[in-house]
Amino acid sequence: MARKLSTIRILILLFFSFFKIALFVVGGGLAMVPVIEDVFVREKKLLKEKDILDMIAIMQTMPGMLAVNAAICVGYKLAGLKGAVVSVIGVIMPSIAIIMLIAALFMNLDVKNPHILMMFSCVRACVVAVFLGTAYRLFKNAVHSLFDYVFLVGFVVALMCGVSQIKLILLSMPIGWGYVLYWRFRMRRKK
């Protein structure tokens, strides 16, 4: 970490950062990843890119909402259990407020209004662009070897053929484990 902050300052930073991210980022947990990376890696320099990659892997495997899982991962990494709790409170407060506001105004909302439909169409396009940007950054930081490329292509082909993501993840674990054992065996033989 580039600088050392007191626990109170980190907790305040976590709360307000996740509050702002949840308030302004549309598209859910994965859309928040590039913003979380910008805030905590590039701007505040409290995490490394590797931490974000680990966070994505962890938040995808944990049950629950991705935004909350991301808040838990970052908060716990920076300030332990207190950080996780404060981050979760920060990330859910805007959603609760927005849902209450929509519920209060929903009866008067014309869902066939062309302005509202156009607004949601633009938001969808923006979310797709954010996902593509996130996918590109993940690819750039996570895929390095020939094995990674072969595994990625195989995973994409299997998904396009309709294989369940759960089956692919469960299958990828022993393959990755076998790959690590193979390289350890190879390294020992060289010594």
C-alpha cells in the first residue's frame, strides 16, 4: 500500500466510496468493478490489481449480490470485519433509498413514455460498454500463458455450446489444480 491511513479514516473512506459507487453506477456488481478498481487501486492506491482479480473470483463464487460481495471483499481486505460491515452499509443504503423512492412514485410512472424508454435504452448500452471494458481489463491482467489462452477458448466454446456455467466452474477447479501439480512436478525435476 502506498500510504498508511488510520482505521477511522479507512472506514469513512470505505463507507462514502461504496455509497457513491452504488448511487451512481448502473448495472450491478460487475459494472462496479472498474469503478472500485479506479477508486481503490488507481486513485487511493490502497489495493493492487491482483487484489481486484482475486476479489472478482471470490465475489463470483460467494452467494448473494455481487455488489455486496465486492464491498465485503474490499472492506475486509482494508479494515477487517469492521471494514466489511461499513462497506456493506455504504453499498446498500442508496439502493434502499432508490427503491423506496421508486415505490412511492411507481403508481404515477408511465412505463410507455418514449422518454423513459429511451433513457433505459441508453443505460443498457452504457452497461454493455462497461462490461466489455471490465472483460478486457480482466483478460489483460489474467491471461498470460498458452494454457490460459487454451483454457479461455475452451471455456467460451463450451458456453456457446450450452454447457452450464456451474459445470464448467466445477470442471475447471480440478483442471487448474492438475496444472499446478504438473508445474510443481516439472520444477522439482529440473532441480
